[in-house]
Amino acid sequence: MHRQIFEDYKNFVIENPEICKKDLFEITRKLQQSNAKYKGKIINFRYQPMFFSSQDLQQFKSICKTMMSIIQKCTEEYLMNPDFRKYFSFSREMEELILSDSGYKTAAPVARFDIFFDEDFKFCELNGDGTSAMNEANTLEKIFLESKIITKLKTKYKIEYHELFISWLDQLLQIYQEFGGKQKPNIAIADFLGLGSVEEFDIFKQVFEENGFTTVICDPREMKYKNGKLYYRQTRIDLVYRRAVNQEMERRLPEVTDFIKAYKDKAVCVVGPFRSQIMHNKIFFSILTDPAKTAFLNEEEHNFIDKHIPKTWRINDAPQQEILSRKDCYLIKPKDLYGGRDVVCGLDCTHKQWIKLLTDSENNDEFLVQEFCNFTKQEIPDLEKDKFVFKPYKTTLGLFCYNGKFSGLYSRISKKNVIAGVINSITLPSFAVE
């Protein structure tokens, strides 16, 4: 990370507390007027951006390129090799959807790779299914760019952020062309009512329409397949930006039969594909970290996995004595939940609680044991009793990857060991700095 600008930022806060308090108040006021909200409340944030150098950005591009190569090879192996499929233990219905041809090559058109990053990095998890948080990131970044403290720093540094909406539309249209789409598409942003980030959908809809594309936000249960075309009410849909996650789709299969039939018939271009489940399900890390299961990967990819992906096991396959005796080095997480739900760190348990968790989970194939890798911290200013106090926070960084390319950043912090979900984490703006 760009260390000097962190020092300059901290010094400015210490030397100009009154200016910074007014600055923070103005940022908060603008956020309250924005749609960067969760259940009516503005997102939790602090008066501190994360700054990344051009060398960092090159590293992020390399991380995304290597990880996407691994994901693509594993996806192709899954499609070709029934023995490889058995490692995932997906339901018959999900396996059938994964094997259905999406009409384009990339297995994860929109993904976010969450990592712990300092000079080195370790993966936390992969999000390739309903990837979100573009709105929180970009809204905060645009507002901070207008702040007094960033305006001051821009006299010394070039400070920019990664735009995440128009850049996604560009890649969405490229995938549509690869699918074979010829006409100007009508676009649907599809998720189950009450589950998705509606504020974020509104921004995507606005951007798509401003660029000339008829766009609807709809529930996939309300889509109808007739005469070889998919419709939402009276609007023919050519391109679906699917935000409904695979797990929720699988639960409601009897309710989305028209959508599924159109997908299997390739009557509509659906981005993302069900095969994103291969990399999104957390069992993926247990497969990657067992080299006997991935002999089709090359030496460079195996070395990348050894160094940067946390060792992961199914509960019953884990080295029991090691995990019992060194609980602070491990966590338990479900294979296919999102938002950090039901993740438990050994650090947060007594030895007795940890043993009970392992015992209760040992016959439950839905849980994994994983190496705990959160080694990154940053001093962040908290406003306490009208004074800024710098305190250490744990950090995590999301790398947005659009159509296989690094496209943007999502920074979060917490004092807790699990940094996940809107409720359990604090969002910071992310800036590229020269």
C-alpha cells in the first residue's frame, strides 16, 4: 500500500482536528442524501480511505488473472470429468444447471475476490454468485473525493477510484455479443423480491438506461417464457444480469421453471451462469488445497495455491488433533452461505466451546474447517468525545473482477475477527494513488 500518503493523511487529521470534524460531518450529510443505505440507514464508515499504489494495482491484476485461470480450468474439468464433479457433492438439480451451456466461456463473469492484503496476501473467499457492494464502494469514493482532506492531498498526489457501473455495462455487452446477441438488448436485473440490494439495482438500472438500454428490475418468478422468448410483463428480455444467488434459485426451482427453461434453451443471455457455483461454494478451497485433485493445474498455479489460499478441509477430513490443539489458527464456516453467516473463529471461542462446535459439526457435510489468515491491520481515526483517536482495525480487501479482468476495489474493516456483511463490517473508500 502507499505508506507515505497514509502518514500524510494521519498528520493532517492530527494537526487540523476542527477542519476534519467539519469535513466528516459534510461527508455524513452527503451519505444521508445518497442511496448508499442498508435497511434505511447509511452504511457504516470511518473518516479514512485506503490508498493503493500503482505497484499494488499491478499485483491485483496479476492475482485476478491467475485466479481466473484456475477457476476456468476447474470449471472445464467439472464439465468434462464426472469423477471431479463428485468432490463438490452438488445436488442433481444444481449439477444439471451447471452442465447447461451458458452460451459464453467465462465461468464467473462478475466476481469479487476477498483477500487479506499487505505486502503479501492471502485469500479469504471468492464471490462469484450475486456479487455486490459496488454501490457502497463507489458512492463513498465519490463523496470522499470532494472532501477537504482529499482535496488537500490532491495537491501532492494523483488520487482516483475505479468506476464500477459503466465498466460493468461494457463487459456485460461484450458477453452478450459472445453469446451471439445481435440486436440492442432489453436488460433485466433479476433477484428475488426482498433479498437483493435494491438501492444498487436502481443505480445499475439508471446507468443502463442513460446509455440507451431498456432495463427492468424484476423477480425471476415473474418472468414468462413464451414463443421462444423470455418476458417480464410486456417487455421481451434479451439479457439478464442475474443477481439471484444459486442457493436461492435452487430452493425455488418449482417457482422459476420459465426462467430455467429459457436458460437451458439459450433463449436469453443470462449473466451470471449457474456454473459460477463451482468457484463460489467454499468447498472449492478444500479441493484446490488438495493437489491430488487438481493435477490438471500447472506448477505456477499450484505454487500460487500453496502460498495464498488457506488450507481447507471438510470437517471429517481435517487433522483433528492439530485443529483441537491450535484452535486460534482455524475457523469453521458453512460451504454455501453468504454475508459471513455462521462463520466462527477459534479465537472467539473457549477451548470447551471449540470442541463442542467441532463435535456438533463432524457429521454435518455442510461445514468446513479453514486456516485463519487475517494478518492485516490499519490505524483508523475514530471520533470519540469530540476527538480523533487512531485505533487498529483488521482489514480485508475485495478485488472486483469483470469478465476475467481486475476492475475495482472494496475495502472493509472491523474490530471483529470475521469481517463480512453490511452489519459486521465498516466500509472505507479505496483510492489508487500516484
